[in-house]
Amino acid sequence: MTGSLHKYQVVILWPNPELKGDYGKGSGILISKDIVLTCAHNFYIPLIPETSRSGTQITKDIVDVYVAPSGSLGDPCDVEKIYIPQEYYKSR
């Protein structure tokens, strides 16, 4: 294989209140110059039965996406929209 596939990888980070000051982490892959394919669970904090909090979507304002991470993370990319299919919500 020629070239580096790592340039298409992304790291997704967001502050996670369930982790008490730590960050939630996810990954994805660029499928075009401005679209990242990832799993819906990377943008959804599930219902936790021991709490009264219901499952919630993570908003784009608190998500940081880093493209082609190698060593230290550079500047995050802007997130314009997060799409989670209705079927995912119904399965929670």
C-alpha cells in the first residue's frame, strides 16, 4: 500500500460530565473533505438508570474534531452539524 491512511483519521473529544472532568473520546474517518463518518454513540450520552438524567445528544458547540492526529493534537476543526438517525434514539 502506498501513502499514509492516517491522514483520513480523526479524533473526537468532548467534556463528559459522567467522567468527572475527563473527556469522552471517539474516532472517525474522513469520507470526503468535509464529512466525517463515525458511530452515533460518539455523540450521545446514554440514560444512566441510577440518575434522573435522560439520554442526551452532545451538541456541536462542545465537540472538538482533530484531523490526522500524529503526536500532539493541533487545532480542532469546526463542526457544522451532527446527525444521529432517529433509529438510534429509538434503540436507547
